[in-house]
Amino acid sequence: MPLLLKIEILAKGPVSLRGELAVDELQMETLDELIKIGGPLKYDLTAKRAGDTISLQGSMRMHLKCECA
């Protein structure tokens, strides 16, 4: 399941988002056959709303398996 955030919740203030998404949940494909996804996407984000704008600040981490050509 993708990471979802209801905009109505942001009206109350910033929202902390922390967790991980499995590789199969991300539906990602690499454009290079020498780069493979090596694990889940781990995220630690804060979402804020200012008028019509939503900003995300924080970090996302994912291990990659890279092969040199």
C-alpha cells in the first residue's frame, strides 16, 4: 500500500510520518539493469500545509545493489 495522507488532517497542524514500505509496495522499476533495489524504503517525514502548498521535510533511505560496468 502506498503512503497516503489525508489533507484534512494537515489543517490541525504538522503530521509526522515514519515507517517503511516493502519493495513490492513501491511498484518501482530501475532504468538501469546494473542497479537493483536491495531493501525496503524507510522514511521519517514531517508534512506541513501552508495555504495551497504541502511540504515534506525529512529523510528517505533505501539500499541499492549496484554493479560496475
